[in-house]
Amino acid sequence: MRFSVCGLGVAGGFGGSLAELAAARPGCEAQPPDLGQLAGRVPPAALRRMDGFTRMALLAALRCREDAAARGLADADVTGERVALVLASGYGPMRTTFDYLDSVLDSGEPGASPTAFSLSVQNMPAAILALSLGVSGACCTVCQLDNPVLSALVTAACWLAEGRADTVLVGAADESSPMLDYGLGRLRAAGQVGLPGQCNAAAFLGLRRPDAAGRPYAECLELCAGPAPGDGPDMVLVRGGGQGLPGFGAAPTAWAADLALACWALDGGACDALPGRPVAVECRCTDPGPGRATARLHRPGGAMEGDRAW
Amino acid sequence: MPLTDEIKEILVADLHLEHVRPGDIADQDPLFEEGLGLDSLDAVEIVVIVQKRFGVEIRDLDEGREALASVAALADFIERRRRGA
Amino acid sequence: MSRKEPVAVLGLGAVCAAGRGLGACLDSLFAARRNCRLPRGFPGEFASRFPAFQVDGPLPGDGRPRTRTLGLARLAAAEALAHAGLDATALAGRRVGVCLGSSVGGALNFMDFYAGWRTGRDPALDQFEAWAHSNPAAALSRDLGLSGPCQTVANACTSGADAIGVAASWVREGVCDLALAGGADELHYLTYVGFIRLMVTHDAPCRPFDRTRKGLNLGEGAGVLVLASAEAARSMPGPVRGHILGYGAAGDNHHPTAPAPDGRGLRRAVSDALAEAGAGAGDLAFVNAHGTGTVLNDAVEARVLHELAPGAPLSATKGGTGHTLGAAGALEACFTLACLERGEIPPSAGFAEPDPDLPAYPFAERRAVQGGCALSTSLAFGGLNAALVLGAGEGV
């Protein structure tokens, strides 16, 4: 069950490019992303229905799509019925949910906002993204605290393998809130460990089957829950037990950033954690429970210039 | 401020019509489809706004259709309701 | 969409206002009983006007804070596993995935905790703790010590159907040998208020496809299926109860909350599901429609289903369960498989008089049906559409 990564797009407190994600400093995940670039790309009437979470995800998705096009995918490969969308999130459109709660608490039933309610329904960001991007294949929102990115990728890979879609835009997005900070802090104070953190960031990967045209970043040759069998590549990114690259902090969706950076580095992008343009990278998520995962990514086309594939 | 002007200000603010100025909305302009181009989600939001801001209830969407045809129609509806009609 | 291998269904579990357990639900549906009352335990004024379908009685727990949604999911999962003759030992050593749909289950609905925080107090932690540990798929995966992929699908009203479709893909592609697939949603006050404010609810028991329909009633419940690869099914103790033959999912690309009037997404979802099943519309014994009782939904469905499957009787079960949101697609998959086996569909409670503007309508009485497969459709906010073609099990 393999796939190629044909496009990447990010938006977050670290900036708007993979280079900026690679250079991200701890703490940047608390900063809001710069969404100014949406203004030229989306009509104002459409922006009206998009909360900050949706705008952030949309910006990353637009960048991913433009990147894929720049790397050889045709328009028809990134819009229409044969393109599916999977959006993974730990907390979903949190601020809109709280806006809705505010409307109920402040004004009671007569003042509860139906717009805030419907936009807080967790599939709405994905639906609005699909509408905005002109994508009308299968659309799935994954919402859980335990590595929603893994199952989003598994689902996307299955859809590609069975021909349900020719391209899957897989996104991961989370936003932060002082309210959630408070709640998670209370749980930690009560002795709970292994709780996720927060971020204000989104990443999109454009996936195609391994025979993809154009210039893919990387191929994923192994994707599984838990550790992968056998020996893996020497270059490893580990996330869990407090470890992990900054950019997305310790948010439930942080593994997406690792995968994006691995693809970036495999393609020759500068990344201190993955120096010297590796041939293959293993991305591990090691927290116990349903979030444990391994992905092994390789330069497209298998071993090159005599390097060991692994 | 005349009721029609008040309604226009409230609509622009509460529906987040960032690209519209209240003064640009004509009293008789259709609110839905053409004119301001609001949709069914805006319709139910306006029902809540009218209740919250003016204390007047629109009971169902049949009643709503007439009341929400334009700013003038809405002002008229609110005034009639306030008079107890 | 190309023809696909059927995925075996080994067990079914269901809980909703119509009953605890699939058998109890079916008894109620066939007797046209409607457990539709003003909701218990809700504040405010709406609860004196808008009825809903609530599950009676306590739900299983382990003493730790958990949401009602998780309690419902656990109940249905336990029944499905028992029906399949499987327990934790039988599952150990196998790759078992969990894919559950929920619209409320992952949502940040801890109203009292939030209200307390807003006013600067330190509220009791239970509600927040319950949310943090009640993600339906993750919790079931932990309960059973499973090691396959786990996913909570938050696709609003198509979640249950989509979760089954996704899990079927996982099994077919060899990601796991078995999967627990379905959906669960509790009747939450915040959701209840939201739907009423959207003016899509009826202040009386709903009337799917009826001339006088005015809107939906919310419900709660959970439906879970045990899916298996052909190979895994062969090594299992019990019979194959049914099959997932095909799944289609497509977006309308029309509007955030209103379905596309031409039903274009639904058309594609149904066509794709039939193509995967290698079935034609003429092979369908019946169609379990989404049939919420809203003016718009039932109109779109009646037109599209009449066009695509004119000979297939319509079955609308939400008159007996309410709209259970994320559970709906899964509950209805369970009902569809059970009705295929029985060879009959229940009366569509709430339906009495056809709408003269619509080309199709369900039946107010129970009805014998013939055929080896049936279609179940679901539509959601955001213009999502899902269709499942379900097939009979062994010996049918």
C-alpha cells in the first residue's frame, strides 16, 4: 500500500513555506499564521463563511495544490470528481465551537447562532475546503487526539489503491485556545500524562499512486500503526515522549509536519534534522496507544546512485 | 436612526458582510438570491438576530419569506409586530 | 468505480430509542412504535416543544468519566462482537481496526466546564476529562487492546455510512483482517438547540416523505458492524451475516448547509456504490433512504432515488429512531442487513400521505421484499452524500 507525495503546502506560526517549517523554533506554534495571502485567492463572499481554522487549512491546501501543479500535475488532477479530501484534526474548529457556546450561554436559546452551530460541526471546514477547491470526490474529516494523521493517510492510501480517487489531498490542522490550555493544564495537574499540546498550523500533502507523473517529492513504502517490521532507514525523525521537531508543537496533528519535512528533505530541501539529502527517512510517532505509527519514505524511483534503499 | 438604517447596520455587522457598506443597501433590494445575495443559512441567522435585537419572533420560514424579502419588508414586519399586529 | 470484492459482516449491534439490541429495535420498527417524547434533562424552553428520540436506561461504564456517546458505542460494539462470536481473546494477535463515525463524539461540547471557565471559576473536571477520554474509535481500540488503525470519522450525518465504507476499504486492501465499523452519537443539548435554530426540526414526531412533513427530530444511538476479510471470515466461528458490496461517497459542491437541488452528489454516490457491487438498480430489494423528514432532504432523495432505482421500494426508518446523526448510517446499515435477511421492510412510521410533488414515497405498512442486496443512503451538512450497497449473508 504505497503512495507518492506530489505536493506540499503549509501555514502556521512558523510561516508559510517548508523552508520556514524546517527552521521553526519552539514556541512558534502559539503564534497565529499569517492569512493575508488568502485575500487574493478567495472571493470575499466565500471568505465570509470561513473561520480562522478553515482559512488556515485552505491556505495550506491552496499552496499544496499550486505546488503539485508546479511539479507537473495537470489541473484535472487536482480538481473534480477524482480528487478526494481527508482532513485530520485533534480539536477541530475549536474557536467557532466556543463562539457557538458563547451564543447559547449569553443569549439562551433565542440567541443561539445557527451559523456558528453549523460551522462548528466538525466536517464543515473540509466541506468548505472541498467547495472552495472544486473537489467533489470522497471527503472525510478525522477528529481524534491520538494521531489523526496516521489513519487519514491509511484511508487515503486505500482510496488510491482501490481507485476511489486519483489524487487525495490529505490535510492536518489544529488551532489553539486559552480555554483548552486551561483544561489540559487541569488534567495534567490531576496527574494525567501523555496529553497532547496545541498549535496554530496546517499542512497538506497531495497524494497520488506510486506511478505518479511529474516530480513527486517522495514515495511512501511502508505505513503502519506501531513500529514497522525489519530494519528501517538510518535517518529517523522521532516524535513522542516530549521529543519532536517544533512547528506544530505537541499538537495531535504534529506528525504531519514530520512527514512533510521528510518529503522536503528527500527532495533536497534544507533541513537541519535531516541533513545531506537522505535517500530514505523513517518517521516514527512513539506515544503509547492508538497514535503509534511509522512511515518509511523514500526518494521516488527507488534506490539511486548505488545508495542502499534500506 | 430610521429602522431601515438600523437594520442595514445590524445585517452588515452580524452577518459579517465585510465587503458591504450599510449605505449601499437599497431599502427595496432583494436580500436573497440577487441583490445582497444572502442564502438560507443567513435567513435562519436573521431570524435569531431579529429576535435578539428587536424582540420579534419569526415563527417559521413561510412567515420569514415575506418578512425577509427586503430591508423595507423587514422594517415593516418589525413595526407591525411591535404594534401588536 | 470498478467492481470490488465483497467484505464480510460477521456481527451487528444496535441501540437507539427503538430498543437496546438489534432485535429490540426491529421489533419496535415493525410494530411502528415511536419512542418520541419531549427530551428529559434539558434546560430551557425548546425542550417543552420539540420532541426527540432518546435511549432509555443506563449505559455501560467503568467508573471513569466518559461521554454518553461512548457509552452508546460500547453497548453496540459489545453486541456486535457477541453476535460474531468474538471476544478479546479471539481478537488478540489479529490486526483489528476501529472506524467509528460521530458528529458529537469528538466535539468540544463540555458546556458546564466551559461556562465555569468563562466566569473565572475552577469548575469540576469531569466533563472535560470525559471529553478527553471518550473519542469513540480510540476508546474502543483501547478497551479491546487492539493494534490496528483507529479513526473517528466526523462527517456529520454521513459519518456512520462513511466509517463503514472506509473500514471496508481497509479490510479489502489488507490493512487489517477485521474491523469494528459504525457510528455513535448522543442527543446533546447543544446539538439539539443548534438544529432547532436552523429551523429544520419539527415540533411533532417527524413525517418522512409525507405531504405535511415539516422537519426532523433528533435521536441518539449507535450501530456497529464487525467486518472481516474473506480469509478471516473463513477462520471465524460464526456464519457470515451479510456483506458490504459497495460504497460511494461524493460531494455536491453546492452550499454549506443546503443539499444540491439536482442531487448530483447523491446520484454519483449511488452510482458508484452500485458499480462497486456489480449490481444494477433492478437487483435492489429495497432502499433505506436517509429520509429525515425535512422538506428539502426528502424532496432531493425522492427524485434521485426514483430516477436511479424506480422499482425499489423505499424504507424510511427515521420515523422510528429519529435522526441519530453520526450513528444513522450505521444503524440503518444494520437495519438494512436485518431486513434483507427477513425479506421484509417495516412500516415507515410517520409517513401517511404521499407528497403529490414527489415521484416516490415509502409505505405505511410492512412489506415483503425480494432480492439479495439493498441500498442505504445518507446525506450530510456540507453537501456530503454516502451510499452503501449491502448484501445478504450465508443461506439467504
